[in-house]
Amino acid sequence: MSARALMVLGTASHVGKSLLATGLCRILRQNGYRVAPFKAQNMALNSAATPDGGEIGRAQALQAEACDLAPTTDMNPILIKPSSDQTAQYVVQGKVWRNLTARDYFDFRVRELFPRVLASYRRLAAQYDVVVLEGAGSPAEINLRDRDIVNMRMAHAADAACILVGDIDRGGVFAALVGTLVLLDAQDRQRIRGTVINKFRGDRALLEPGLALLEAHTRRPCVGVVPYLPNLGLEEEDSVALESRRTAAQMWQPLDDGRDRLLRIGVVVLPLMSNFTDFDALAAEPSVALAFLDRPEDIAAADVLILPGTKQTVHDLRFLHERGFVAALRAHAQHKPLIGLCGGMQMLGRRIEDPFAVEGGGAADGLGFLPIVTVLQREKTTTPAVGRLRTPTLFGVPIAQPQAKGYEIHMGETVYAPGATPLLTLVRATGATLPDGAASADGLVIGTYLHGLFDDDDFRRSFITAARTALNLAPATEFQPYRAERRRRLDRLADACRQALDVAAIQRWLGF
């Protein structure tokens, strides 16, 4: 291993580790270093497909983007995708490994997998000047210390200089930082070179007495106070982030019925919703008001409705029935567009069959909007792909750009009923060509396995134009260049971190 290692640890989940690591990746890249991200073990339902057909956490894909790199499976060798409170699917070095309970994983599997984690890290470290590692949760989970492979064990293995981050927006940041250090043993504590306070709002002068006491208690410098960054628009991987997602009450009141009003797009919130970052580009459009809907009564106000992906399709289909969503979905689809993405599309079909017990076995009737049957498979499909509409129309409206780039992450295989119409022709990174998705006879209900299609600027503009036309709304007059905007947002994050952090001290820790 030749790379220097910098590790971002946190006092808890969702204190901002992922975005701070992203900002540091960007800063070091701007400073001329070859940088790569790494997270040994990640628990998230938001994931991304790598060019070589693997699956990693969405945050590491974003961090790779900040480093001007294509993501690889070595950047996140273990991805844990919860399927219930007790069980999860474990993706190891990009491929599904097995489904396990948390107890089985921590009691028997962690030590078995750590050599594979180290192999991934060493491959990265041999190629880059710096590896920016991210921890998970807190390194002071004392009940799990001997089985924790993502925090201090990884820090020692990489010989990393560590930063400990606390979230002042939550309150109690000084106690969290000091308490975390107290609970670490002496060897682990020596790894922590400094602290960072994140998500600060207000007058910095009022914070100064606390900073002095913090440094006295921890005997370490506070190397930065990072401001709260509103509307940053860079994806979050943690489901905790859904708590801050905009609701219908926030986005659609009062309702405006003018033809030039915003297009109201509703995303149904599912208990095990995955890849909710699919909608970030749509939410950024100036002609769109996107909301996450957790009540069936909110559906009536939506112009376009989306059923998102899910880790447990049958479980979340049952949820739709139990919570009264199905009648609202049927009423909506009579006159307005309804879209299913991945698991959402599977729910819109006639039936879901699970012969290999991927989700527990058995079969369940779907909602019947699309003439397809889904058969869940043992092997997961994870690959970048390009999709092209079989007919260059959406919702019965001709469109200018019928093609979109994205990626597949699913374990379902589509079986078409006689006379069914696939939505897309997919060309995978391997060169394989196959039909994808489906459309209803009237074209108002569509489904696809292609994640990320709304990130494609040209396709997204065509989609918005078609939806507004189908709903008799005036054409949009302004569009967001999302790809270029992402780079600006990454640079905005890096600029804010550069101004807030003692970057020179951090680089000295790395020996630069």
C-alpha cells in the first residue's frame, strides 16, 4: 500500500460524514492529488451500478464523481441492504453474497469478510496518492467494537489520520464529541487527530468559548466549523434523509390551476423504498414541484405519480393495500400518468412470483395496470444501460429525445403477456440488447427497470414536456442543466469545506 489515508468518523449516523468526505475528496483532487473514496461497509438502500456490473453505495459513487473517477466495487466492498428489522441482503465486492440476520452477520461473518475488505482497500491504495475513508455510525458503539470492521479496525489497517465529526444542528455536539473520545480505548483515541463541527448556523463568535473548552477536553484541535449548507442538492444515502423530504402539504399549497403552474410530481413513500435519489434531478427542475406522499389522500392533487423502487416488493405491495393507496392509484391512472420504477413497475404488473425464495417465496397478485408477470431470480442484474423508447412517445405525446442513460439493479425478470408492449429497448454495457418495461394500452401507465433515467438532461426535458402537454399545461420555459449543475454543487461543497477547514493541517497529517 502506498496511498496516504484520511478517515472521516462521526459521533452518530447522519452527522454529515458522507458529504464531508465528498468535500475532502473534491478539495484534494483540486489540489492535484490522485484521490479515491472508500467505505468498508455501508448500510443503505440507495445504491449505484458500477461500469463493470457491480453494486455499491450511492454515497461512494458520489465521492468517486468528486474525485473525477468512475466508481468501482473496491470503493465499497460490503453493502448491506436491509429487507426487514432483522434481516438484510449482503452485497460483497459488488455481487449479492447472501441474506443474513444481523446476529448471524456480526457473530459469524464479519471476520470471514474482513480479508476481502482489506484486499479491496489495498487495490485502491496501490493506485492513488490519497484514499479518503468514511466510517459508519459511530466508532464508539461499544457493544460492537470487537466486530466493527468499518471504523477503527479499518483505520488501523489503513494507518489513517482520523477526523471526528459532530452535528451541531442536532444539539449536544460538544457532549457527543467528548463522549465519543472517552468511550474509545487509548489505541483508537490516538488515531483521532482533530474534530470538526458540522451544520453550524448562526454567529460564529457565540461558538468560540465552546470551541476552546472542546479543545481543552479533547486535547485535539477543532480543525473546522462547517456551515449548514441549504439546498445543496447532492444525494443522501441514508434513509434518515427522507425525514427532510418535502411533503405535498409543503409543495402543493395553495393549489394553482393555471396552465403555467408547476407540474406536481408525487413519489409514493414505501416502507423499504430504495434509490429515492432517482428523483433528485426532477426535484431540481424549476417547472416541477416534487413531493413525497405518505398518505393516499395526497394522490388526488398529483399530476404525475411515481411508484419507486423497493427492497421488498411483495412486502411494500401489501403496504399499499393495507394503507388504502390502491383505490387512489386506480383513480389517478384513469386520467393521469402513473410510472413504476424497478420494484414499482413489478407492483404495477399482474403477478409477482418468487420461486427461489428471494423475498421469502410464494407469489402475489400485482395491481394489474401492466400486462406483465415478474419472476424473481437468484442472481441480481447490476449494469449500466442505455434505454430507447420503442415508440418515440410518452403518454401519447411525441418526444424529442427518446433515449436515456441509466443503470439496472434488480432481481426480477419480466414475462410479457400476449400482446404486451415493452417500453424500452435496453443496450447493456456488455452489449446485450433486450426489451424492458411495459406500457398500458392508453400509454398513461408505464414501467421500467432503468434507474437514473431522469438524470439524463435531454430525456428529462422531453419527459417534462410530454407530461405537461398530456395534462394540458403550458410548456416549460426553463430547464435545469443537471449534469453541469452537479459539478457546480460539488465545487460549492468543496469551497465551503475549504473555507471552513484547516486544509493545510489536514494535508500535514497526510505528510504533504
